[in-house]
Amino acid sequence: MEYNIYCDESCHLESNNSKYMLIGAVYCPKYKVKKINEYIKHLKENYNISNKIELKWNKVDKKTEKLYLDIINYFFNNDDLKFRVIVIDKTKLNHKKYNQTENDFYHKAYYDMLKYIIIPGNSYNIYPDIKDTNSYYYHQVMLNYLRIKFEDNNKKTIKKVQPIKSYEAPILQINDILIGALSYYYRNLSSNNVKLNIINNIKKLHQNSFDISSYYSDTKFNIFIWRSKNDIN
């Protein structure tokens, strides 16, 4: 089967003023994408919101709270949509010790996030959120790296890594909301009651702690708390 994977990250640069970086993906069968996007458009119309307006975590407010709660409920009630995120404590990183650059580790983290999504025998289109004019080049580097790691010599498993703009992909906007909510939680922020309400709704539907890694079999909403080799040893 062919799948689309929509990827995004939060505070992934070491220079970001945050202890944690998150890289996550919402994914589904490719043939379901049109139906899912149409439903998200329908939800927006119910709240008199133009489909051209992006759903983003940093846009959450009291006026849109119910829409965002509906989006979260739709995600958890739709068996075709799944989510996986890797959560990394940046204070535990030591690039010098492991002879790697920040970009090297970024690719490794992407692989760790994707390796329990991608199954040989299926094919995957990976759509990261575009960041700047260099996105295409950097993601082609990542494509080559992933094909090596997955031993995808015939290029049939990973068909492409193509950065896209989030306003073009409503499913990518779901990813932004989920990653944004988790990032808010891990940074221990509490100033916005609307955001806290959305986070509590995700917690209730997830039915597990955000502070421990999910079982690999928990594919619906899977959290991987990254640990350095020093922590493991």
C-alpha cells in the first residue's frame, strides 16, 4: 500500500530557546488523503473559517477553541490517521563526542522517528513542512540518507521526500497542532487556558502519559522519548 507521511518539527535547532526538540509525523494511506482533506475543509466551513486559513498551534484562541477540539477528536476517531513523534532533550546532545554535525543528528532523529512507520513492502511519500529556500536541497540529502538506512536500493519504499507549504496540506496542519501541544506541555508552559484545555483533551484521548515512550504497537498516537547512549549505558 502507498502512504503519505506529513512531517514537521518544533524547536529543532540548538539555538532555539527550548530544552526539547520534537520531530513528528501524521500519516495515512494515500487513497484516503482527499477524503480527510475534504472533511477538514468541511469542519472549517462549519465555523465560518476560510479553507485558506491554516490551522496552527500558535493561532489557537478562545474563538477557535471548539474547532481545534473538533480537529483533535476527528484525528483520534479516524482509524486511517496515525501520529508518531520523537522527543529529544537537547541538553543531552554531544555532537563533538559522536563526531557529528547538528544536521547529521537531525537526519538520525528523522530516521528514528520514521523507522517504526515505514514498513518494507509498502511505499511512502514524505512531505516535510517547507522552511526556507534551502529546504529542497536539505531534504534531498535526507532522502538519500533514509534510503541508505532503510536499504531502499530500488527506490520503491521511499518514493520521495518533497517539502511542501503547510497551507497546501490540511493533514500537515493536524501535525502542527499535535506537535505544538506536546511542545507546550514539555516546556511546562501554563499561561494559556485554551491551549491547556486542548492538551488535556489530547491526554484524555491518548489515555497514556506523555512522559514515557509508547509501546511500538501503539501506532495511533506514538511518543518516543529519546535517550542518549550515556543514559542507556
